[in-house]
Amino acid sequence: MEQTMDLKNKDNTPLLEINFGPQHPSTHGVFRMTVQLEGEKICGLKPVFGYLHRNHEQIAENLPYAAIMPYTDRLDYVNALANNFSYAITIEKLAGLDVPERAEYIRIIMAELARIVNHITVIGFMLNDLGAFFTPLLYAFRERERILDLFEEVTGSRLMNNYFRFGGVKRDLTDANLAAIRKIVTRFPAFLEEFENLLTKNEILCMRCQNIGILSAETATNAGITGPVLRASGVNYDIRKVDSYSIYNRFDFKIPLGQRGDVYDRYYVRILEIRESLKILDQALVRIPQGEIMNKKALPFLKMPRNFKPPVGEAYGRVESPKGELGFYVVSDGTPQPWRYHVRAPSLINLTVLEEMCLGQKIADAIIILGSIDIVLGETDR
Amino acid sequence: MTVFGWGVFKGMLVTLKNFATSYFRKPDEGGIFTVQYPEEREKTIENFRNFPFLVYDETPEKIRCVACGICERECPPKCIHIEMETDTAGKPARRPAVFDIDYGLCMNCGMCEEVCPFDSIFMDHAFEVTAVPISTNLNKTVLDQKKTKVSAERAEGLVRHKEKLLKSNEYFREIRPALASAIDQKRKAAEEKKRAIPPLRHNASDGPVLGRESTGGQAQPSATQEPK
């Protein structure tokens, strides 16, 4: 960085190197990128991570398995339930625990609600980056608030839910909760309609987003990109279908795909995904059975978390989090603490193609490209 | 196909409609939903959890906590510190002498509430928590140990001692009626069971216990509670 003035391009014109972030409102946290500019054009970009490093993995390796659950909330704090889901699935794989039918349905209902929350939040903030200052974001937050109120009622907390347990969930959904979810689901399409009227065909949005930050399907698959960013590039890969973890194979839903892989597709795929999530919720609310919410074998460990010792072995569990493939890799040595604990965070891996997408674009567009990837620094830096 | 600018116009209509109808609609349906916070308050949801507090039954002396230390051990960020009280003979008295929770460390996960076998620690609804002035929070000895005032404030500002953490069962019933009544019933049933058992035991082991009746009588009921 000391050599800023020496940077030159082929025609011997000097390049400008600027630091973008870490304290910049549009970097979605403490993310920093070093951008090399030729006029307004980006000709080099280096993401710099680590400002929010909290030693998550090492902390987890010194904690009993159950005590890690609240820490996973803090990874991707926009939708903590997806993190809970992935971690619970991993440990259930490791310990060979089954989940009762009703708990599976509750898990899927909560995870899909979290997906809706995440997607409308992302779209709102992306439009903030575009300059649609807070109007779409507040429309989105108005709806989000209803879901978060429900989360508070069911899990006890709006964001840091800490709701899933190994072999079930912490608290049952009452009939009143189910009625509230039904109300949210029936009202949501009207909001989406309004939201789309405001945005989807908006010429300013189209001009700012279309053909910006194109990510080809080939680059995306080679870089290991997952989630809506990959699907916007036209690759049909959704872990809910591919892996069909939990009971996702019982639901009828489609995988929306983009065509060009630009920012606009990433926005639109998310809108369509919300519609598919509503479809899943519709089906789950009809079919949810009565019954247990915790596996009987796992019940004593709620009171005695330190007695929970999975057999020696390793497990990798993954879910389709709203941001991509969220996986946990846990190695057990038979003690109450994991021997190795690793998080495969979609935000971090999706960021690796940022330079690819930004090259040749204007500096103002880098911000929306970053916004369209949907990163959360809690998960990136861990 | 369509006129350029039609999308923007439609979007404007949406914002105009939202602006106009916000004055007529109910807050729940898209109306003005701002709550003028310090004056107005939303109703707190029963399951809402914030920092933990300790429940006592009738008087603050009748504390439910027996200082078993399970919450201290299971707390993920290790924000609880407990020391058991000892009587004059040096025997553990099954009550906490020190019970500190550092609210600055606590992450509101609710593990302590979940693991407590004596239904004594629960998550509070009080969210307006600030660092209390050190003069009220600190006792003199701790204050003397600290070198400067600033470091004392930092170290002790959000630590809550036993006296501050203790709250009555009535308060608990007020903030979480469903859970509190369920726990009251459970405790009542356990007490009745306990009352039914001791005479039988006394008959069975009459001789050996007689000499140290007071300590034996205290230890027994809690021993029957533990294996839950």
C-alpha cells in the first residue's frame, strides 16, 4: 500500500488505490476491500477479512456440545435458526439421534420463516446501497417485524433464537402460534405483490442492476459458490433438493433460477425463493402432526449437557441456509467437547468471487455487487 | 413494450398509497406503527428472555438456590460465580453466600434456566439494564482493592450481586404467569410428596439419625430432589 503512487496500468496512467471500509455503512459490517481504480473503473480488488474474528471455532472446541448452540446464533445473526438447524443436524448425525415427526415440521416451518426474514432484509439493504434510501427497507422491515414477534413468542428471542436442541426443539408451537404463522403466510403474498410493484419493473433499479456484476455459471461452480448467488447464475443446485435433509423431500417446491447471473437476477431469485418458501410453509402448516417435540433418548441431556458424549467419529451436516451451503464439521473423541469443530460459512466462500464480479465495473457498482452477494461478517470472520 | 418510466410511476403510486393509507389503517395492517418508546411501551411477550435473576419464595432469606453450581458450570460464557455459604462449624449450608452474574458477559442464551434442577434461576424481562453507580453496587472492600475509579467501574459496572439478583416469586408470576404457575404446582406436589415421606424414613432409621437430627433432616429433602 506504500507503493500507491507507483501503480500504473499499461498505458502508463497512474492507478488510484483506495481502501473501502472497514467502517463504511455499505459494507454490511466491518469488511474492508482494497480497490484499485483507473478513473472510476475497478481494475483490481482485494477483500480483507478478519475484523470480526471472535475465535468461534476455538471457543466451541472448549465447550460441551449443547453450549455451542447459542454461539452458532452469532454466526449469521440475520437468520440464526438456519445455523441452529445445521448444527443440530450435524450433531444428530454424529450421535445417531432421530428427530420426532412434529419437531421436523416445526424445524422446517421456523427455518423457512427465517429464510423469508433473511431475503427481505437482504433485498431491503441492497436497495439501500442502490440509493433507494430506506423506503423499501422499511416496507420489508414492517413484514419482518411480524415474523420476529412470532420468533420472540416461540423461541424467547428475536434474533438470537437458540431454539433447536439435539433430537428436537426447545418449545412446542401452540395452536395460537400456528394461527399466527398462518396469518403471516396468508398476508405475505399481498406484501410481495406491492414490493414487486415498487421494484421489479422499476427502470432505475433495472438500469443499475441489469448486466452488472455478472458471474458466469462456470466461475461460480469452480469457486464453490452456493445459494441464491449460484442459482442466479443458472445452476440448479439447492441442498434442500440435492441432499433432502430433514423432511424436505416431502414438500413440493421449485428451485427458481436466474439466466444472466447479474445483480438483478440475484435480486429476483430471492423474491421467487420467498414465494417458494411460502409454498413450503403452506404445506407444512396443513400437514403438521401432533406428537412429541423431543427425542426421548435426548431428553436427559437437556438438564445434563455435560453427559452428552457422542461416540468417536466425525460428521458433516449441511443445510441450505438463505446464503448458501452452511455446513458444520465436527469430530468427536468421545469426550463432552468436540475435538474439532469447523464451520463452512457460505458468506466467506461466496466472497471469493467478488473481484471476478467487480472487474471492469464502476466503483459505485461494487457496492451493490457486494450487497447482492449477501454477506454477514459474523459468519465470514467467525 | 411499455412506456419508459411506467415502472417508476407505478412504484411512486405504491409509496403514495402507503403514505396515504398509513393514516387510516390499523398499526398491524400497515398503519403508523411507531411506538413512542419511553412513554408508551409494547406489551412484553411472556417467553421473552433477557438477563437471569434468582427467585425467592416469601422472604429474601428463603432463597430457592442451593448453590449447587450447575448453572455456573454449564454457562457458556462463564458469567456466573457462586460460593456456597458455610455455617459456623464450617459445614456447607446449601445456600449461596456469593452469587454474581456479570451482565456484561451474559449472552441471554437461557442455559442456566434450562439446567437448574431447583427452579431457582430464570430469565428476566427487564431490558433497561445499565451499569449502576459503583457506590451502590460495590461494597467497600472491593472498592479498596481497585486501583482507580475507572477500572473499578469497568470491572464491576454490570456485575450484579446476589442482593440485586433476588426477586420475589410474585414478580416471577407477574412477568411469566404460565411458566410460574406450572412451576408452583410442580413444587407444591414435590413438597406434599416430601411431607409424606419423612415419617416413614424416621421409623426405618430411628436410632442412628437421632444424634445429628438437624443436619440430617436438612440434607435429606434436597437429596430426594436432586435426581430429577
